[in-house]
Amino acid sequence: MNAICRWSPQNKTSFRDLWSPVRFSLVAASALTLVIGAANRAIANPEIAPSATDADDIEEINTSITQDYMPAIIYLPDPNTQELVPQSVLVTADEPVAGAVTQIVESYEGQDVGITGYEVNVNEAAKEAEINFAVNNPRGGRAFQSLSSANQYCLFEAIRETLLTQPSYGIQQVIFQANSVDFDI
């Protein structure tokens, strides 16, 4: 096995020692580029490609599936210290609060109480965020009270900390609901 760098008696690498592997890499990359380019030309079929005059036949790009994202800080529990630790994530720019809650709920790995979904509503005038969990449990919100304090902390305090500490969200109160009934943890 040859080393890329060889040491001279003065502990210096000579340019000649480095040039051979570099020259091989450049030749290999050039050859690969030529092969790929030839393959692309062989595949292309100009008879099928639309002409510039057929602009009416070309569909527009559906931009409804593209979204703008913005950076956000969410708080997630550290498994070693059991403290909430800030994490940098990307959330959708049009609904950053819902995006932050989604990141937290998706990372929650605690006890299962039958959460089948959730909805996030932000009342900017009242500076409130309402998180309504759909729970498949006859006890509704009381099912959350049966969670261990560590699991309650991992889910609810992570959401509270995240939403209340972000000045850009403008949230001063977080309301939790289960099947549209308020509960407090």
C-alpha cells in the first residue's frame, strides 16, 4: 500500500510525491465526465423534447408544494441529564409554532397514552397557543395525568419552554387540550 505523502529526510513532503496521485485523480475524473456526457447524449431524443414554440403545452411548476423555512430553537430533553436542551431546527415560515410543536411531538418517546393527532391554534391577539391533542382514550386529558412526571416534563414542558421563550412567536400562555377539553399538567 502506497502512502500519498512520503516524508523526506527533512520531514517535508515533496511536490513530486503529491503530484502523481493528484494527476491520476484528475485523469480519472475527466474520463468519468466524458463517459457520463456521452451516455447523456445517447439517451437524449430531440424529437420528443418540446420546442420553444410549444410553450402552451408545458405545465407550470406547482409551487404549492414548496415552502419557505426558517430556523427555530426547540427544547428537547437530554436523556443523560433529564434537562431541556435547546436544539436548532427548521420550521415552516408560515406556521412556525405548529412546526415547533410537531418537532417536539415527533421526538417524544415516552409512554403511549393514545395520542392520534393534534392541532395547534395560535391566537395572536390573546398571545396564546392552544394545543389540542386527539386522544383515543376514554379518560381524555386525565390520560396525560397518568404519565410519569418525567414523561409529562418531556412532552409538555418541552412545548411550553419552546413556545414561551421564542420572542418571534409572541406567545405568553400555552393551553393544552385533549379532545377539545382543557387540562392542566
